[in-house]
Amino acid sequence: MKNTLKDKRLLFLGSTPNIAGMVKTAKEMGVYVLVTDNKSLENAPAKQIADEYADISLADIDKVVDYIKEKNVDGVLTGFSDSYLAYYEEICEKSGLPCYGDKKTFAIATDKMCFKKACDESGVGTIPGINAYSYEEALEFAEKSSFPLMLKPADNSGSRGVIKCESLDDLKNAYEYALSFSPTKNVMCERFMACDGIGVSYQLINGEAYLSSTCDRVNYCAAGDGSSITGDLLYPSKYTDRYIKEMDESVKKMLRVNGFNHGMVSLQSFVDDEGFYMCEMCYRPSGGHHYILIKDQNGIDGLELLIEFALTGKVEGYNSENETPYFKEMCAMTHIVGKPLQEIAVAEGFDTVAKLDGVIDVSQALFAGDTVGKDGTTAQVLGSVWFKAADFDGLCAAADTYNKALCFKDAEGNTLLKGRKFTETH
């Protein structure tokens, strides 16, 4: 595959550290890489390692299309941000280049209301709740429900605008907070799920979905408003057998009937004794980077498959027999969480962690000079580590080792590491 793509020209939309990882993979495949967005070079890691870059905003669709024609670009790709997907789809359409999704599939993946409807129509369980376009609708639902509730914007990601509501007295402020993060002024009011969470991912090849990973999700919860982000992911999930028996075929049906034909999909669900409750979906490379572990365990590189499709409109040589969520070893992803709203003066240690036994990959998200984001959001993540061991105790020992190697401090020398233990909330 790599030889057939050598010297083809791929344009990445966006220049974040995560996209820089995609750029690295494409260059290793022999692809000539271009990057564009409106970020300056010093704030654009993907531009810094690209063969060529431009400073054209993704929102300037026609200019990007002209740039594609001028540079004889063979394919376009993006990832990690829902906000990029509409630009990506329109740019591909106007350029006549392959796009792994379309308006319908991206709408389902980025709008929680569309996602819930698609799930309901295919028999996929979802969290009990409503879409509230007004406070009065939220109040009516709350009065018929038991607290706590979870309120979240229907059309945002990264835990932005998500808030836990403990009582009717808190509802007004919680609703207005969630509403402020919704471009369409649509707030989902749902039952608070005090149960386990899992994640699953599928590889899509020509309209067929193959279950590629399952994981148990361990959340880090903000002390104030109850909003949460992924803390740790443990692979494979202890619920794998049950998920395959109860949910796998229904999820595959939902993907098939709605036209999810290519690329990678990851979904989040809660689970209790009564069933599974899907809550969110990504139709793009996601912050969990599950494909890193799949490549290590099964030899299938989802990023390479995306790049191949972007450049050729097809995927060749994929062997579904190698795709299995039953990994050979226990694997994990952990987010290193920082103390919120603090400026970073020292950010060291990820290079050391990358060399430790069992570490598969690392990704640093924030650096010296950056400010840690709000508590309970993905902007609070300092970086991530993907690692493996023979058993759970081995994972815990490895996590203790790399935590000691990391050093994030403010200007006064105070640590900015939250100090959370690996799977402490599991």
C-alpha cells in the first residue's frame, strides 16, 4: 500500500498537535503533506513538520479549493474536532476529492439529537431524556424525573457545556450554562447515569462495520459542576461478551442504514444490569486514539486506512479476520489531567515516558506558556499515554512509573499535576 501512495499529495485541514500525529503517519507512508488553517507557524505543530503549508482559514472554502487545485492535491483529510467536519465535507465536494463521510453521517455524529434518533430507529438503547429548546421544556421534564440530571448542548463536544443538576433550584442556572454552548440553542436533559461506562470502535470498509475495540471508561469528574472527561480507558472491556450479544448487531444496523461506509467510528455507552445506553459518537480520529492500540495488538492501522481512502477513494488489502476486540494483552490509555486555569511554566517528562517499558505511544497536548483549561473539559488534559501489560496490576505499576517522570509546574514551582491515581474512580 505504501508504495502506491508514494509522492501523492495530501492536504490536512488543521494544524493541532493531534493532526501533527496524522502528518507524521502520512509522511512515513511516503506521502507529500500540506497543511492549512489560520494559525501562525509557532502555534501550529502540524505545519512545522509538513512539507508545505498555507495560512488559509478552513472557513474560507473557496480559497482552500483554489489552493488544492494550485498544488495538485490528491486528497484531503482532517480529524479530532467536530467543528472541522462540515468544512472538510464541503471542501471535498467542491474539489471532487474523496470524503469518507457526508452531510447526513456527519450530522448524526456531531448532533446528539440526530444521533439519538438514529439509534432509536435501529433499536440501539439511549439515555432517557429530551431535547429542550426552552427552559419550560427542561422544567417539565425535570418535574417528572428524579434527580440528579445531566444537561448538555446537543451540538458540542469535548464536554463543553455539560453540567450535572442536583435539584430544581439548580435547574435554571444549569440550563442557561448548557444553552450558552449550543449554536442551535438545543439542550439535552437526561437521566444522570450512575453506572459503568464503556467505549467501542468500529472499522468501516465499503459499508461493512467491524468491531475493532472495546474498553471500560473511567471518568475524571470536576469537583464543582460535575462535568467529566475521560480519565482512563482499559482494553478490552469486561463487558465485551455481553456487548457483542446485546448491542453489536443493532449498532451495525444503525451504521449501515444511515450510510456510514468508510473510516472509523467510536461510540460511548453506559451500561447497567438492564442494558446499554449510547450517549455519544465520533466519526473521526478521536482524542482516545484507540487506533494506536489496535495497531499494536492486531496490526491494523486505522490512520493508514483513512489516508489511503483520502488519496484513492478506496481501501485495498484490509483483512477483517485480523480485526478483534479481544486484544492479546491488557492495554490502557490515560489522560494526564492538570490543575485548571493555571499557566504552565515547566512542561517536561513525556520524552522520558515514551521510552519506558510497555509504553506504546505518548502525546503532549499543553506546553510551557499554555494555560490549563476549565475543570472537567478536554482543555484540561496535559497529554496522554498509551501502554500495555500482562495484567491489571502491571498496568497500575506502569502508570505509577510514568507519573513520577512527568513534571508540570507553575512559575512558583508548584506542581500542576492533579495527582489522580490510575483508575482511582474505577
